[in-house]
Amino acid sequence: MNLEKIGNINDHHRINKRKQKKLFGCINQTIKRFIIISTILLTIGILITLLVLLIKPSKHVINREVNFRWNGAGITIAGNTQLNTPCVAIVDYQNTLYIADTSNSRIQKYVMGATYGTTVAGNANGTQCNGLSELRLPSQVLVGSNGYIFVADTGNQRIMLWRNSSISGEIVVGLTGR
């Protein structure tokens, strides 16, 4: 046998084995890196998931509790002998109470804490008529933010407007007289 051929064959096999080791070594290193990186990412993912599940998000709670309470005893703030068939009561933005005192044909105003009301539309003595300063059976009252008072003067079939502190009203809609 030719020793050169045997040496070449052995060298050839050694070279192939070295190439295989390098190739498998690179593949092994790549797989190792992939496994390490995958493990790190999986661990981070699990930690984030746990944090999301364990930490409750803060909720902004709006307190919508109503502070009104019914007073079972009740307090009379207007009435007794002062009103006759009060139909509608409203409160304006200043907590002033307005009452359509229907059978007395007037609108009464009660400021906060007042014992008696003042007549702001109609006759204070309760007489009914169809003049601009008079009402007949008012059924509704509305007070604007400017203080103007609108009255549904049912008996006279008209809507009246009383401007601030005026002693007579204006017909907004309806009949001008009977």
C-alpha cells in the first residue's frame, strides 16, 4: 500500500471531521443561543402577564350619591292661610321659591328663610281680572336666569311676562283682553 494514499485518506477524514465539528459546533451554538434567548423572552412574558393579572388597575370612582334626604316630619315654608290652591312651585338658581297661587290669582315669591311671600305678579289681594297688572287663575310659572317671570294666565288665556320688579306684565302670547 501506498503510505501517501493512506495519509491522504486519513487527512481527508480528519479534515471532514473538523468541518463537521465546526459545522455542528456553529449549529450547536446557534441552538444554544436560540434556547437562551427564547427562555429569557418567555420568562419576561410570564412576568408581564403576572404583573397584569396581579396588579389591579386603579379606577376613578365618581361619587354619584345623592345628598337629598327626605325629612319625615316636614316643614311648612309657605301656605296655611297665605295660599289658596297653589298649583306650581319652582325654585330659581338663587334658591328663591315661586308659587302659582291659582285661586288667589297671583304669583308669590319666597326668598330663602322668609316666613311670608311677596306678590310679584297679579294682585296682592287676590282679585281676578284681565288687566296687564292682573291675573286670573295662573297655572304655571317660570323664572329665567335674568329674573324675568313668565306666567301661564289660564283664566285669561294668555302668557304674561313680568320684567324685574315691574308692577305690570306684558302679553307674550294670547288674548289682549276680555
